[in-house]
Amino acid sequence: MTREITQIIEQIVDEMDRTIVGVVDNDLGKNTFCKTKWARKGKQIQNLDTGFVFNMINVEPDEYIDALPVGAGTFGSGLYELGQPYFISGTRIAANSEWTKLTPKLLDKTPLIWLLEVIRFKGYGRESMLEFESDLRLFFLDETNVAQYYTADHREQVVQPMEELAMEFMATIGRNRNFKTIEDYEMVTFSRFGVERENGMFQNVLDANLSGVELRLTLEKFKENCKC
């Protein structure tokens, strides 16, 4: 059943809405966005109308984005798409092995959504509308600069965008009528994602400097033929 849960979560990740709409404000001199979602400085964004790709150099959450073209293009009004989050599942050792071997380029494998195993699963009989419920722990992580960022920088540059990524994940579940509405969840933030040793040194959980959030929730899925 763990494999099925993993496939379900991966499908939810694939269905997440990565689009945001930019409108040039001539008075402000900015390309404004009422929703910036998990956009952040240092990442890329693509204009779906023109196909041009841009490097984001400044993001004011839910207000505006400054960006420079990768090659040609003007960062104007239009429909934009954020990068696809990379999904992995497994224990710490298994996930770290898969993720590390993928590519040495953090830009190509972040932001990261990690489903931590072990997963608690509860199945239901034929008299129930529910097929199963499962307690999940997911981590929404992105690269961070431990040498230059203060705690406030970690929160603004990485943690807040990852909170937005986690909220979009839950919104995607909410748009799917195969799942019961999530009423309760728990979110834990990490200014730096790792564990502290007895001598005070910090050890990364994955082989990279990451920040973000942990999302704990119970996913409840209706039976496919359930009319509810």
C-alpha cells in the first residue's frame, strides 16, 4: 500500500497549479502579481505566452517580481509558470541516495517535495464511503545560503515560499473530489533543515543546505464509485 500512496502523492504534485499572472503597472514600473506562490529570488520563471525564460532577481510576495531574460525576451504582462517541484519518497537514506545521484545542480532538483516513509495506513470495509486514510509527513524544501543568510533571510527567501508550496499542495487535494476535505494539519518550519549533534555542530538531513517546512496531515480518499 505504501507504493500506492506514493503514486497518489506524486500525482497530486504533478497536478499542482504552477501558473501565476503578471500585469505590468506603468506607474509602479513593475510587473505585478496578485499571487507569487512559491516564486523566489534565484529561480527561473517562464512566460507561457511567449516561451521566454527569466531569472528572478527580486520577489515581493503577492506584489511584484523583477526578472532578467535568459537570452531574449521582455518581462511583461502574461501567464507565467514556476518550475516543477521534484518529488521523492522513502526513508532518509533512500531519499538522500536517489536525490543526490540525480544531478549535482540544485536548481534542477529544487524545490523538493519529500514524502517520508514509514506511512500509517488504515483501510475501510465496503460499508464505508472511504477507501483509506493515511497519516503523512511531507517536507517542502529549497536551497538556502547558510553562510550569508540570517534567520530572517532564511524565512523570507526560502521558508515562506515553501509554505506557499505546501498550501498549493493542499489546495490541489481540495480541488479533487476523490479526497475528503482536509480540516486539520500541522506545519513545522525549518530555518535550516537538519539535526543538531551533541557538540553543537549541525548535520544536514539531506546532502545539501536546505530550508523549508514539514507538513503533517491525514489524507482520506473516497471509494471511486462513492457519490458524495
